[in-house]
Amino acid sequence: MKNRLIYTFQEDLAKRLKNPKFKKAWDESEVEYQLAIKLIETRLKRKMSQRELAKKVRTSQAAISRIEGMNGNPSLHLLKRIAQALGEKLQISLS
């Protein structure tokens, strides 16, 4: 059996961030990434599927999937409904 080289996500990311175009795209996607991570973590903590959350929010499972996959562009109204369905308060900050 061959020994496999272990290459972590962090190592790959550090290498890719040296590329200015990649770094710019990575930085620009930070808001979507943070939203997706928080939504997934909270939904899983509540033991909810995307379908169950979508039903509570009165939207489609595909819409929840797009937000979690960083491909959606949710309205503020939808984000407030999602937060409410998860028993959370929506907070927005600028820094």
C-alpha cells in the first residue's frame, strides 16, 4: 500500500491565497460564507432538515440550499423569516 500525502484544506487555502485574483474572490465571498456557516450550524443544532426549515419559512428547500451553498441572494425579509423559524434574532453589522 502506498503512503498517501495528506494535504489539508488550510494548507491548500494558504497556497491559493497567494494568488491575488483568488484572494480578491475569497475576500468578496466572506459575507456569504459566514451566513452559510451560521445557517447550517444553527439548523443542524435544531435538528432540522433544509426541507423542514423551508416549510416553516414558507419557501422552497432549493432556496435554503442556495443560501447554504453561497449561491443565493436572499432578501432581508427572507433572512428575518429564517432567523425567526430557527428561534434566533437576525443581527447585521458593518465593520
